[in-house]
Amino acid sequence: MPDPKQLSASIDIGSHSTILLIAEFETDAKGKTVLKPRIQKVEVCRLGEDIYDMGNITDARIEELSKILSNFRMTVHALGAEIKSCAMTEAMRKAKNPEKVIEAVKKALWVVPKIITGEEEAKLTYRAVEEWHGEGIVTLDIGGGSTEISDGDDGISIPVGALYLFKKMGAIPGPEYKKWEKETLKGNPLRPFAHKPLYLVGGTGTALAMVFLNTPIFDFNAIEGLEMNMDALEKTITRISNQSKELREAMPGLENGRSDVIICGLFWFRSLLERLHIESFRVSTAGLRFGLLYPPKPEKPKAEKPKRLPPWLQKKKDAEKQKEESEE
């Protein structure tokens, strides 16, 4: 484990938001070393908007991102912390000009960022939630440009997120949503993760919790592990959808552009819950930024599958075994 006295920082550059985490490792009452957040900052940059409009990140957006990251770096250094990792996700996986963005990030942060795969993102997110809530769970992270789901052993990434849907269908999806959903989830890629305790992670989950609780201020103790069911989700979707654009912007947790994309994110989440055959779920504020700070777990030894022999050879071996047993 890292030095518990050292403040560590990680940065998650997503399709909708860029997030800074400054945290330290502590030993809890049970003697377990856990990561405790000290400072978290969220800035909306919407790199994904450029991707969906043009396919590359524009100079104006790169400049906006650079300013955000320069401020993050100054905060980190002022506290004597160290940036351990900076990950870039779906927007950068799709960008036609990744080298230009990476160079700008290096200049702003003094750290080399890494574009991670969707599967890596899924497993790192799971790791973060597992450390707080234990094994045997599934994590579902709905971001701006993609959705990651993992049970710790396996993880998948679907290139659909709240911002993606907003750009495709507007603030409130219409009748075309059902047809699109059916085509997107054809074959149900979520089947391996069905019927398991689920934690919703990411900005969509936090915003949902804040609206549901009607709390204008982020309250870690109230949100972390909050349990909701499908009925509460439906009522919250209806409550948000019935507001005008201006009133949505004033709702708890929906500031900084979140009010534009939240309904799309919740429509998508409801679809995923239906495919997972889950009626209730919990919300977690952990996520990729936490997973980036944990040391890698040792790989689980994979059980070797018995080799299938050709029928003729299996028959021969069975006969030899019977002969040996009869001679005994």
C-alpha cells in the first residue's frame, strides 16, 4: 500500500466532466487500509460534444481543458500532494487528434496522461466501489460518452452515455428511443451481470441521489450507499421531466450543464436495469478516479479447462482405464 501520510491525486478526463481527487490512505477500525477523499473538484468541459459534432477536439476546447487542469495542478501542489495518475476515457478513445490533446494535458499538468480502454475503465471503477462495499457486486458507471459495467472478473464498455444520448435525441428522448434501445442492446450483452447487487456510479448517480434526497449540497454520508428502487427512479424521472429547462437547472445536483443530459442518462439507466432484471440498486460516489489510486490487485489464477479429447481417443482411454481396474 502507498504511504498513508502522503496525499495522492488522480484526474479523470471524461466526455462530460473533468474530475480531480485528492485523497489519502487510512486504516479503519477493522485494520483495513482504505482511501479517504479529502478534496474533489468537478469541472464541466464536454470534450464529447466536439467528438459528436466534428470528430476531433477543437482548439477552443483544448484551451478550456488546459485552464481547468492548470488550476487542478496548482491545487495539488499547494497541498503538497502528488498527481499519481491521469486517465482519459471515451472522448479521447474516439478523438481523431489525441496527440494534440495529450500534449496540452502534459503541459498543463506536468504529468503524462493515459488513454485507457473501456474494459480498463470498468475494472478500475469496480475496484473503487469494491474497496468500500465488498465483493459480489456489479458496478454500473454511466458517463457522458460511455457506460461501463463490471463484476470484478469481467467488464464491458458500451459507447453510450448521457451526453451521447443528449446529442442524439435532445434533452428528453421521444418515441424513437425504444427502437434505438432495442437495437443497441440486441442480444443483451448485460446478461452475465444480471440478478446481482448493483451500484450506480458516476455523475448520473450522484445527480439522481441529490434530486431524490432534495439536497442542494453534496452530502457524502447521505449519498454513499443510498438505496433506491425502480419506483423511486420512475418518480424522479417524471419529476425532472415535468420541469421547464430553467427550473431543471435550479434543481439539486443539476448545475453546470448536468440538467441538459440527466434525463437521457436516467432513461438509459432504466433500460439497463430492465435488462439486468434488477428492482433496487445503490448509489456510490466512488469511481474511476479512486480506482486509479489503488495498487493493482494480484491476478487470480485461472482454472485450466480440461481438454476435450476426440471421441475415438476418449473411447480408447476409457477402455485402458477399465482394463487397469479389472487387473487390480
